[in-house]
Amino acid sequence: MSEEKNLNNEELALDDANRVQVLSPGMMVAKRFFRNKLAITGLIIIACMFLFAFLGGVVVPYSQSEVFYTSEEMKKDYAGATEISEYQVFANEGEELPKDISSKLILALTKKEATITTRDGSTFALNELNNDIFEIASADGSKSLAYVCKLQAYSPEGGLVESGLTAAMVAARANDESSFEYNGATYTVEEHGSGAMLRNAASEDVAYITSYSINAVENGVIISIDFREAVVAAISSKADSFEFDGEEYQISNKNGQYTITKYKNTSVINQFEAPSSKHWVGTDGNGMDLLARLMYGGRISLLIGFVVVAIELFLGIIVGGFAGYFGGWVDTLLMRLVDIIYCVPSMPLYLILGSIMDFYKVDAGIRIFYLCIVMGLIGWVGIARIIRGQILSLREQEFMTACEACGISIRRRVFKHLIPNVIPQLVVFASMDIGAVILAESTLSFLGLGVKYPAASWGNIINAVNDSYVMTNYLFVWIPAGILILLTVLAFNFIGDGLRDAFDPKMKR
């Protein structure tokens, strides 16, 4: 039996491949880590998130702020109509009346007086003619100055006709004349529907006089004479709608004010469109593609997580490292600084800074930069305490005594020999802290204190749940962002747990 054992020992030389190989500490940690199925799952999720956010944003054909529109048939106001209830004054060609003639005219008509006396003492005669038309003449009645009626004259293009020509037309209607002369031209007056049409010697339409005032809602829209007649006919018959040139118009009455509406194809923002082949996740309340915003928002959320943790590690390692190594008054001073910063209420500070940036209208990109700095400056105290505690125990060990005996500088002792020995704890803390930072950023953006529109982040996308109607009826708007936040934070926690177990020397697997 002993001979067989000696034979086996002789067969296994020092350079034999069958000899047991001793793994390096790094390889042992990696081996333990990759045996953890949850840690591998977390790595896969994080890799997918980075591909989704950074590669997906390049592949997707839309930007994060591109607004989409759709055509929708909407009822829109087209014109307004009302029956003229106040007397209009039309001065004859070349005549000028006092500015207060209209107010004095109403007073004279109310009292049924035959004269009008203006503020400057001028007196005018008021003569009643046919068809509720009045004439304003000189005091002795020798000269006609203007005509008063509840009518208005419009050109075929929809504009108002000059006062002199309108006065001549009103005078012809009052005297039941079918023609008259004005400025050397002859005009004819013919009944046309509910009003009268004025034509020149060439039988061209010059003006249309009516007792209804009809005006277009939009600038540049011409209200034709035939359309005016169609509106008056609908009002007279108390119809709810009428057709004109193959289009249907609706008419509504409110205290004598008529509103003419019609359905019109209008370009509107494509809000809350359900997932489709064009928009795989749908669109949000601003008509933006949700998939594109989720991709670009992932960049912001992940970037903020890593940048903030990097700032925390930088400050925490420096403060904690020197506090733990020097001890004494240096430790006391630095730890009191840590206590002060730890006591700063973060949420009120975020509210104040958010209000300041809103007041100065800080750009969305710069706002992200400020957000990273503020979150980093507040969150490093935990790392500093971890570093200090570890270095307090490490500085008393033999290798540090040897470093001091060799005359190695303090900076090199701290950053070359002490800090590397706490890297395992830092890696675990950082991996878990990234998830916490992403949650914090999402919360701030949800509250309107973080990343601002039009820049996207998962937090401000999920802000849509502030509206209860959107929350209950458009689940596709906020659930995908919530799932991405959940998976990302969970993945970082899985990785942190895996690293903690891998660095633990007591772990047997």
C-alpha cells in the first residue's frame, strides 16, 4: 500500500498538469460570483438595459422630443351671426357729422323727438322715412346729411361698403327707387332674398344690404352673399342645420347670438395613442413616442446613477481614508463634517434648488448636471464612514508598520495599501447604491424636481400617474417605465448581493 502511494507521488511532478492549481484571490471571487444565479441574472438584465438605452436610442427612428400629429374631424366655429338691433348712421358723400351724433340720435329716437342737438350746440332735423329708415338733415330741412337704419351693406368680398354709397342705397330703399346715381355712375337696387342687391351698369354685384351682421371667425375667410342668404334662411326657419356648397353647417342660438359651425379635418397632437405598428408602446400626453422616450430616458437614469456614485466614491474615499488613517483631531474634524452633511434634509434642499432652477429657467441638460452634483455631495457620507471604519482596523496591522518603516509617503500608504484593501466593500456598496440613486432620481423627476421636459427620464415619464384619468385608462403610458425602474434596481441589488457573497471568505460555494 505504501509502495503504491510512493509511486503516485513520483508520477505527479511539480509541473504536472494534473496537480491541483491554486486560484488567485480574484479568480476565486469571480468563480464564487458566477456561481450565483441571481447575480448572473442581474448582470444579464443590466446588459439588456444598457443595450436598450444606448443602442436602442440609435436604432429607433424617433427622437425623444419629436411630436406626432394626427388628422381628426372636429366641429369648429365658422361664423357668427346676429340681427342688427341698433341704428347705424351712414353719412352722405362729403358730409361730416359731430362725434356724439350717435348717442344724441339714440336719445332723440327714444324720446321720439324730431330734432337732434349735439354737445357743440348744433341742431339737426330727424325725419322718419319708410321701412324704419330715418334721415338726418340740416336744421331747416334743406339739406340731407345722413341716413339712419338697422341695415348694413357688404361687398361681395365680405368687407363693409363705404358710408356714402351705403347712404345712397338706403335712401333708394326708403324712397322705393330701383336705381340711383352716385359719383356719376348709375346703380340699380334689386330685392335679393331677405336683403337687396346693388349692381352697377354692367350688372356686376357691388354691394348687398341686409339686416343681419354675419362675420367669419377666422381671418381671411370670405363670407359670400349666397352664404349670408343661406344663414338668414336657416335662422328664419329656426333650423338646426343647413347645407351650402355640399357641406353641412350647424347653427345654434344663444340669446340672439347665432353660431355657425361645421366639421373640419384638423391636425391635432396624437395624444395617448394605443400601441401600434408605428408606435410600439404608444404615445404620451404630448404626442411623443413612448418607446423612444423610454430609451433616451434610460440613458439619463443610468448615467445619473453611475455619475452620482462616482462622485460619492471620490469624496467618500478621500475623507474616510484620511480620517481613518490620521485619527485624532483630523478624524474628529472630518467626522463632524460628515455628521453635519448627514443631518442636511435632502428633500427640502431639492425643493429649494428645483424652485431656483425653475425661476432661472435652467436648461434641461444643465439641470441634469446640477442634479448629479447635488445628489453626489449629499450621498457620500455613508461611504466615508465605511472607509473610515475599515482603515481604522487595517492601519494597525503588520503591513502598515512595514510601510512606515520603509519610509513610504502617507498619500501612498492610504491610496496604495489601505484603500485597495477596502475595495470589496466599496464595490458592494456602489453596486447597491446605483439602484438607490436611480430610485431617488425617479422620485425627484416624478415630483417635478429632477429632469425636466422635454428631456426624458424614467421618473418624469411615470409622472403621468399624477392624472387619475391617465393612470386608470392609459396603463401603457406609465407601466413600462415602472417595470424598467423595478428591473434595473432589482438587478443592481442582485449584483450587490452576489458580490457581497463572493468577497466573503467564509462562503464555501
